[in-house]
Amino acid sequence: MGGVMFCALWLISSSGPPMSSLGFTTFAPQKSSSSSSLGTQMDLSVAALAPYTAAVVYMLTTLPHSRPKETIFRSLSLLQKSVPWRHHRPVLLFHAGLYDSGDNQMTFLHTLRNYTVEYNLSSEATEALLERIEFVHLQHDVPEGIPHNTKEYKPVWREYWPSYHHMCAFFSYKIFRHPRVRDLTYYLRLGDDSFIQAPTCFDPFEYMHINDKSFAFRVQDMDEGSVTAGMWPFVSDYAYRYPEVEDRLRSNRWSWAPKRLLPGYGTDVGFPGYGGDFEIVRLARFQTPEVTAFLKELASEPKRFYYSRWGDAPLRRATVYMFLNVTEEVHQMCEVEYASEGITDYPMCECAPLPRLT
């Protein structure tokens, strides 16, 4: 992960309604892969024509006086240049207060305009990008019971506390009920140092919609044991208590850390994850009552994020394997030539254009 970091906690605040009033939607079961080719084509045509909403999401800052990395301007310029957007969806820039000021917003947009010249965007493409930008204030608070004196408290990754920990908590579960995001069909999350390096042959949202996918990632990753203390037993205990979750993990071929039944399970063992700086999420699949119950339990102990520094990348991987059909609903979007700051050798695969829509 780069730049601004990604984690979270469950805030019941005036920014959104209580959980009981959110009206979660569960998707119908996935179609069998044995459907006839004609039936599949008909289903895809219906899916392609169905309306949907989407947005691109960045986390610029998590503290009121912090500033985003300069790489955000390159990321935004390449996002506009490299993707053949069928619709110019909003680009939501979450911040902790820096861009409440109209002057600061104008300065940001002026700088972005200059960068688009450097990356050879046409004037039309530049204006389209600027019109997509939306600044969204995001309030982060250290939870009650968490000391503010890090010299005595000594949280994991103390040098990044609490900004990284705020980010992890937000993307682990809060984002699914944020007022600006919760009613969307999809969001694409990028980091401020995430770059779509070259032209893609499709709009990623269109790909998700036409192919009926619920989650897409670019790279698989591993969080080391020093930042996942207690995560293995937490997921294991939850699966033991809910047989349907255990069954889903088994059907998805989830791999447990060794010695699951022994005391001290998972100590110092890394936890697999999805690289958090590129993901596409179908919101409704992460707002079902089953997923919501799991995330509520996850959020019930803030120290998981604000002391142990649990990250959103492994927690997203666990959530996907616990509640989605990985074979049918999940896609590794290797068609997109993606890079992050310092890492440019992500594996690629052939990009097949989507059917032309009328």
C-alpha cells in the first residue's frame, strides 16, 4: 500500500442511519456455468442494459492538516487517459478537512490541470476529469477507550498512528455504509500512488456489470504476522460458530494456517490478502445481513485496528472467501496494466474488448 493508508472502525454517527434502517439487499444466486451459450448471451444483454451507478474512490488524507502525495495528480491523469470510460463516473476524493476550503479545492484542481498537460490529455479529456472530481469530508475519530499517548500505549506501527489505522478501519468495513458510497452499485478504489499505466480495452465497471462479478482485485498479497496478531483465530472462531461460513470457506478452498485446533493458533503467521490499492466492489454483496453481522463483530473491538493494526487487505480476502462464491463472483483484473509506486512488474494477461453496447 502506498501514500495514504487503508484500515477502520464502525462509527455510528450522524453521517449515516443506524444499521437497522439501511435496507440491505441480497443478490439472487449466481447462474450456473452450465447454461447454454444462447442463454448466456441473453443474460449478458439484459445485464448490460440494466442501469447501475458507480464511482472511483481515493483516500487523500486521514488527519485534518495532512496533505496528499504529489503522486495523486499522476494517478488521476492516467485514470482519465488510460480507461475508455463509457460513462464519466464521479471520482470521490475523501479527505479529513483540508479541502473543506473552496480555495484549497481550486488549488488542487489547478495543479491537476497542469499535470494533465504533462500527460498529454486533450482539453476535452481534462475538462471531463475535472468535472468528475468530488471532495468528500471524512471525519476520523480515535475510538473511546483507546489512549492517545502512544509512548505508553505503543500500538503496532506507532510511527503511522493513527492515520494508517484510520484508513484500515474505514476500508475494512465503514465504507460499505458511508452515505456517499452505500447506495452505489460499484466502487473502484485506487491508492494515491496507483497508476493505470497504459490504455485498457474496457471500462472496468462495464466488465463487472456485463460479467456479473462482485469483486475484482489486481494482485494478491500477504500481511506479515506482526500486523495480524489474533486474525487467524478470529476468523476461525467465527467459522466454527456459523457452519454455513465454514462450508463456504471449504467450497472456496480456503487455506488455513497450520495447527488450527491448537492453542496459540496463527501466532506470527502471515495472513493472505488482496492488494488494497486496486479493488472493485459490488456494494450490495457486502451489505447483506450475513456480511454485516460479521463486520459488526469485527468492529466491536477497536484495538484490532488501533493497537494490532489489522489491515483491510487480509480482512477483505477473508470476507470474500467467507461470503462470496470465489469462482463465479471474483475476478483478478490482470487485463489492466497497473503499477504502484516502486512496483511495476505486476503480471498481465490478454485484454479482450467487451461487446459493443447500443
